[in-house]
Amino acid sequence: MNAPLALRGAELLAHLQPHVRGSLRKGEPMALLRMSLLGSRAFNIQHGPAVADELAARMQAQAQAALRPGDEVIALGASDFAVFLPTVSDGNHALLAAARLLRQFEQALELDGRPVMTPVAVGVAVTPDHGDDAESLCRSAEAALALAESSADRMSLAPPRDATPLISPSDLRDAIHAGQLEIHFQPIWDLRAARITGAEALARWTHPKLGPISPAQFVAMAETSGMIAELTRWSVNASLQHAVEARKAGLRLPVSINLSVVAFAERGLVEHLLDALKLWGVPPRDLVIEVTETAIIADLDKGAHILDRLAKEGVRVSIDDFGVGNSSFAYLREFPATELKIDRSFVTGMVQNARSAKLAKAMIDFAHHLGMQVVAEGVEDKATLGKLAELDCDYAQGYVLGHAKPAAQFVAAMIATRGPSG
């Protein structure tokens, strides 16, 4: 067996370039996949660099075992990999390899004497659709990975280069002021009351010329261009405005709003949230701020301080994607959170997989023991919905309960079907 490959920057480009040229010359597509461990920063903080290096070596071997002879898994950094597939028929063929990698990491790895979950995301790029040289192919694979990390199924094929909307920070700023952005609400279902009792707010952007712009694309651009605070302010105010419309009709509608890692670190976040609640006259208990464990432990003291201030003001705090971070149980005791959201990777298939159901039950019981409520994400069928109720889960979200729709339509539908609530 060949020694594991570890390349950086120019070395990777030099390794790939001859293969890209050969692919184009022969007219036979090749693929480059980018695979990364979700929650890697949290893992490194908890376990340290030595154990992180051991995990990376184990993951590289595990990934290689899922692939064909001749395919290469190249270590780029701690738990960060490039996967080179010399021959594929097309992008869908490469996505099959990505799906094999995802399955390979569904089960826990035994590490440092205990099982460790290693969920990954995979981005896929193929020649010639996504690049005609090593650098453009790497850029496309990196962009696809960014999309995969925010998608439900954790893998993504890069769009063709000529199909990728070219947007700038000024486009986003214009969109905010011109009303091109819109809030959509996805229902949150109360498993005991068997009714919708809240909504998660999702930002959507339809450009007048380019059409729909992926949230992963414009949120990432907002983060890197310094516009995330402005986008967050818009999202909070737009969401609360719709909550007010529901209250005018006598309907209580708690709203959950996601904060990215960068948004959570922005100065003045707490003041803005509290000012927005006063401006719209929405009780603090009707605002739920969703943050990932990674966002909090990026600066643990600051993160805990922010959550503590919000909790004291009555704003509810939800730990999003629970179970993906490798230190979830260790840090949860320190977070003044009122709710946790079980990641969809533990929910999907739990009816057929007794182990998944037991893991979900353990999370639910643990949260309840700490006085927290539990939301299960990614519920796609009625059997899973019933199983979650059986496990004493509090709330659920997923396609079986309804897709996200424009917030105005969502509120109008709720008002039409339900009377006033307290």
C-alpha cells in the first residue's frame, strides 16, 4: 500500500495539474472532492493537537478504504482532505463516491479510549465543468464544500462555472435596502400539543437579474466582507415584524433566528437584539437565538457571557446541530441554554436503526435533566415523528411538517387555521 499523501498549497496544485491536463486531452472527466470534519475546532480544543493528528490519520485511512484502487486521499491539514478520483463518468458518478464517504463516517471511531463521532461534509468538482486547470478545480471544490457544510445532506456538487452568480458586497447591500431579501418561516411542531407552535426564520434572496442566490453564498460573503452585522440586523427586524403581525391577530408566534459563528462574535450583538425586541414590542421569550457549539467555544468565556446576558433578559437560547461537535456534553453544562436541537444525522433512519434511536433518547433525557427542551431536526416521515414523540422529544422540524415558505404567507395561513393563543 502506498504511504499516505500529505500535500499543501502549491504541492497539491503541482500534483493535480498533470492529471487535469490528461483529463482534458482525453476528454475523460476526473473529480476532486474536498472533505472536512464538522466541528473540528471543537474537537481540537477539547483533545489537543496530538489526538487531533491521530484522528486525521484514522480518517484518511478510513476514507481510502471507501474508495477504488487508484483513488487518492490527500491530507491537507487537521481533519481536512482532498480526494482525487482519476476517472469518473460525470458529476453524478463523483457524488456516488461522496455518498460512500459520508456513509463511511456515520459510525463512531474508537479514539483515545472512547467512541468519537466524525461527521463530514464533502464538496465535489469535476473537469471540465468546474475547472480546466488545477487551481480553478480546487476553487470549485472548495466552494462546493462550503455549500455542503450548510446543506441538509452534507454533500454538494459545484455549479458549472458559468452558472455561478457573480455577486458583490454592494449587491447584497443594495438587496437589503431594495427589499430583494425575504424571510421564510419553517414550522416548528409541538409533539405533545400536535400543532405548530413556532417558526425558524430563513433568509432568502432573489436577485432581479441573477435569480435565487444561495444563502450559503451570500451569508459567507457577508461574513468575509464585514457585512454580517448589517445582514443580521435585517434578519432580526424582518423576523420580528412578522411575529408582530401574528400578535395583532391574537396569535403567539415564537421565532428562532440562526446566528453564524461570525455574527455571534460581532460587538454589540446583545444590545441590538434587545433594542429590536423593544422596538417591535415582542416579549423576549418569543425570540429564540440559535447558535452552534462551535460558535460559542471559539471564545468560550465571551460566548458564555453573551448567552448568560441573553438568558437573564428572557431571550431563549438554542444550541444548534447538537451532536455534531465532539465536545457537546462536556460544554453543555456551562451554557445557559434553554433548548438544544438534535442534528438531523441522528434523526434520519432512527426508526430502522435502534442505535440511532438510543442515542437520540440519551440526548433527550440528558437535556431534560438539565431543564432544557429538545427540537429534532430533519424529520422527513410520519414514522420518525411518532418515534420522537415516543422518546419524549418536545418539538420537531422537517419536510414532513412543512417546507419553508414566505413569512407573510406562513403567518396568514396560521391565522386562518387557528384562533388566538396565549
